[in-house]
Amino acid sequence: MENTITSRNRTKRMHERAAYDEATIHPILDAQPFCSVGYVFDGAPYVTPTMQWREGNHIYWHGSSASRMLETCEDAEVCVNVTLYDGMVMARSAFNHSVNYRSVMAFGRAFKVKDVADKEAKLKTFVDKLYPGRWEILRAMTSKEVKATMILGLELSEVSAKVRQGPPCDDESDYALPIWAGVIPLHVQTLAAIDDPRLASGVIAPEHVKHFKIG
């Protein structure tokens, strides 16, 4: 299904920063696995952080089959947000300070992945998207582990992106003021991996550990 602009995903302010196309939305989702899932439980709003991954025009997230969040979200309306922070934007007035960012907000009714083979295939995709080739070197999942894991999905049919880039936008009369303005770039720093102290003798970090990155 193609993305539809609705009253929920239509950007209300800063329309020039909005995008509704796959070419903008998909790379943001692929660059940031960390997300927040908004839902209503027992009449109150909740937001739960988790990890997401994209397959085609769907995103998925997983957790314990006993998870309150997952149980509540199954066949319910949810809102999923993914955001990357790219820089602190410092202007010549407090009012015009901002942030450079890339974000996606998706709305829709979450569905449960029920087929066992499909669950395993999706978990493999999730792991290999983060650490290419890792699934093949891991021990196989047990039937108990598969049963204890729930996966929910959401079609990207009501979604929007919002992106801010570039320098501050000051009032024209402020540009002559003797005040520093500009951008402090931000990025996720990946440090050297730390070995588990109980590694078997002779085991070294594979390439997907050495070259891991987000963003």
C-alpha cells in the first residue's frame, strides 16, 4: 500500500521540513534501530523504547511474549517514532536555537507475526541488519525461545519524515550582532568492542563487531 497523507501524519508546522516519500523515510529507519512505541494501556498513554527493523514497506519490533507493551499493541493503533540527532543549532537569539535531526513517525494498527518460520526469518533479518553474517555463527534458537518471543509489525502506509539541516535561521536584523552562531555536529561514536571475560580461548571479534556503526 502506498503512503497516504492523513490528518495524523500530515506535518502541521514547518511544512518545508516534511517528506512522505520512501527515498527519505526508509534510510532514516534503516540508520536508527532504536525507536519509541506509543500506545494506550488501561486508558492512559505510554511510550516504550525498543528496537525496530524494516523489511520492505513494513517495520517490526520484538520482545517477550509476556510483554505488556506487545500484548497491548497487538491489533491496536500505535505510533512509532525514530529520531537521529545530527547537531545543536545555535542562533543569535534564544528563540531561534534549534536542532538538526532526521525523524520518522508512523501510525497504524500493529499486527502479530504468528507463523513460526516467519518469526525466525524476521529475527534473522533483524540480527543480520545490525551485524551482517552473525546469525549463521550463532547456535540455533530453541523452540522455547521462539515461543517466548513475540514480533509485531506495522505497515508503512501512514508515515511521515521531518528533517532539519543546515545553519541557524536568525532574524535578518540579528546577523550583524557580535554573537557566535553555528552548528555543533553530533554523531554516535562507536568505540572498540569489549570482550566478554568468559570468551572461549582463542575466540576473536568477527568483522561485524569490528566495523559496527549506527547512523
